Amino acid sequence: MARTLFEKIIAKEIPASFLYEDELCVAIRDINPQAPLHALIIPRQMIAQLSHAKTEDQALLGHLMLVANRIAADAGYGNAFRLVVNNGAEAGQSVFHIHVHVLGGRPLSWPPG
Ligand code: 5GP
């Protein structure tokens, strides 16, 4: 199966602005930011989308949320930020390697588009 864009970014074959890395995931700045802080938390393990996650992925998925906390806090937006996971093309997913968007630094209205 062809490797995803995010696998190539994780392998440093495609450049990106890294905010954080650990043994389970990386955090990079989105190339097309929708807020002053727009990070993507990406697990090293390839799961195409959230609806493909399995019970054994539970700890990994929780880890991504805790890393998101840290990214938001480090950027100074620890009290007001939003996490987004687009699942499926019709929900806006364009890269089929699961990732959590972290958005902060501007008012975030509801409902989202
Ligand atoms: P999705 O639409 O799948 O939820 O989110 C994919 C995100 O990846 C988009 O917000 C898009 O701007 C971002 N993106 C696409 N290509 C690249 C890239 O080459 N580098 C970085 N840093 N972000 C990218």
C-alpha cells in the first residue's frame, strides 16, 4: 500500500514544522493554518481514519489528546482550544492517516462548518 503523506513527514522525507515528537506520535504545524495555532497530532502508527480504530488503539488515541493539551498549553492557549478529527471525505478528511487538529488563538464559533 502506498505510504501516506504523513508517514513521509514522520520519516522526515517531506519537510514540516515539528512542534513535538515522542515514541507514539508527532505534532506539526498545518501547512494551511485556520487559526494562529493549528497543529496536527499524528500517530506514528498508520490508522487511516478514526472509524477504523480498534479497542487496542484506545491508549494511543488517549495519548493524542493529552499531547494536544500540551501543544495548546505550550502555545499559550491552554484554556481555550478546539480538537477536530475529520472522519471520512464527506466530513472533510483529506489525508487518510488519522490526525487530531488542534486549533487555538482566535474565537471558535459553534456550530462548526
Ligand atoms: P484533514 O482534511 O484530513 O482533516 O486534514 C489534513 C490537513 O493536513 C489539512 O488541514 C491540510 O492543510 C494539512 N496538510 C496537507 N498537506 C500538508 C503538508 O504537506 N504539510 C502539512 N504540515 N500539512 C498538510
